[in-house]
Amino acid sequence: MRIDRVVTSGKFELDGGSWDVDNNVWVVGDDREAVVIDAAHQAEPIIAAVGERTVRAILCTHAHNDHINVATELAAALRAPIRLHPADEVLWSALYPDTRYEPLHDRERIPVAGSEIEVLHTPGHSPGAVSLYLASEKTVFTGDTLFQGGPGATGRSFSSFPTIIESIRTRLLHLPADTTVLTGHGDSTTIGAEAPHLPEWIKRGH
């Protein structure tokens, strides 16, 4: 199993604001097949990372524009379905009003390269945010739900600080402490490194 990281750069736009961001895109699989986790900013480097492999799906951790803005371009180039939790329909349709996706379901298991990725619905940063747990590699892809140092942002539309805290507490911090956390932006961490800080995050709020 390979986990390749591609960093792309662009704009995150919501509620009339615009911010420069670097996004982590993850290509997960073996030498024959893979899935792409998030579709951010530039398709070309993602396609290059895939190479000749068959892409089983483009998995969206959530539908903020910086995580989906080349989803349709990638889907066409890689001949792969776009998968998204339907609770993020309001965000998806703002960018793609005429394009459909295949829904992701909580606890669904997505096969790839002889292993399985489990979908964990972890709302809060957005209503349909998911984390993707690859138990065989002791790795979870958290999108913008959990970062090194705490939860993702919840100060904008369709987000909720109490909800993201509940998602982290009940869905992520129960994973083994040695689980690597690969995030949507920035550096990786582990569940064990983050779990002791939950009370601090609750105290500081969003």
C-alpha cells in the first residue's frame, strides 16, 4: 500500500471571503489501483501522482470549494466517480449546480488495493464532513475535521463547534493511539498526540 501526498495551492472562498491555502491531496493504493482523497486546485499534479493506475473513486472529505474545485475535471480525466456525503449538498451545489456525485454513507467500506477504507461521518466543519479510516495502515484521513493542534475551523456558514467536538470525541479519539492523522492542510499528527488536548480545545472554543 502506498500513500502519496500532493500539495496544491489556491483559494478557499466562503461567506464572501477569500483566503490563500495549500491543500493536501492523498493518493492511496498500490501500483495497480488507487483512490484520490480530495480534488484541490490543480488537476495536473494529481493526475501525475496517479500515473497509469486505475482510480476507483475520488473521495471528498467535504465540499468546501478548496477540496472539490477540480473534482469534475479529475473525474473526467481519470474516469472515476466522485463520492461525497450528501449532507454537504448545499456546499456542493453552490459550485456544481448541474453535476451529480455518488453518496458516501457512514460506516461504508470502500475497497482499494486489497484493503478497505471506512467512512466515518464527522460533521462540524461542514454538515457532510467525513474522515476516512484505513485500519490496515493505521491511518485516518481527517480532511478539515482534526489537525495537529485541534479541530478545524467552525466560524463560518454550515459549521458548528459543539458538533465538531462531538465528532472528534466519539468518532476519532476512539481510534488506536498510534493511528496517523493525515490532514487536509498542514502536517500530520497522531490520535495519541491530540487526544490529551480535548479539554483545552473545549475551553478555548472556536
